[in-house]
Amino acid sequence: MFRWIVTLLATVLIAGCSVQQDVVKTAKIDPAAVPVTQVSADMAKLEFPSSKYPETAQHIKKAIAAGKSPVCTIDREGAEHNRELSLKDVPTKKGKDRDEWPMAMCSEGGEGADIKYISPKDNRGAGSWVGHKLDDYADGTKVEFIVK
């Protein structure tokens, strides 16, 4: 096991610190275990795990089916402003979080975002998971969300 981890790390470093499909094949990792796939220099695909965050996943699916974009253009600096705009007319509810799609960290978010009340554990876990997975991606990167 140690040998394949070293092989994976060396391959990732050689590939410019990004996990590509050829790395997945070389290291014999299940492609489903790699949630972010770089499609081009400014586009990635993120496989969102509905089994880990079912309420958030259901909200994303429904919002996309209703016409919201499945693509998020990362805009971390605009997140606070987008959150203010999307939640301004949505009252808080005790024991619930207000989930936004598109997320506040997306330039597509803000006014007109789809809002759903969900459990804080699901919402905050999902937000943390997405933030961690997209940490290495620059603002302006487009990320297509695929709910698995």
C-alpha cells in the first residue's frame, strides 16, 4: 500500500499538483473517489456526494432542474455580498440553515438564488466539503457540479 501512495504522490507532483485521469489510472484509484476533475485550464467538474450530504444534494438537484445553473464560477471575494442578497428576504428558522443554490461563493449566486431550509449539519458539512475540494482552484474557475 505504501508503494502505491508514493507512486501517486510522485505522479501528482510531476503532473503539476493536479489529479488528472491518467494519474487515476496509473495509481489504480477508483475514479469515483476523485471528486474534482480538471477539464481545462478554467473548468473543472465536481462530483458532489449525495450519500454524505443528502439534503444539500437534493436541493442542488431540484434547483438545477428548475433552471438554476449547474456551473459555479468561483468568486470568494463576492461571497459575503452574494449571501446578503440571496438571504435578505428569507427569514431564519430555529434549528435550520438557509441553503443557497448557486452558493454564495459562486458569481452566479446572490439575488435570485434558490433557498431551502435544511439541517445545519448537512449544510455546514457540505459547505466545508466543497470549500476544501476547491481550495486549490483560483477565483474565476468554472466548476460544474454533478450530484452523485
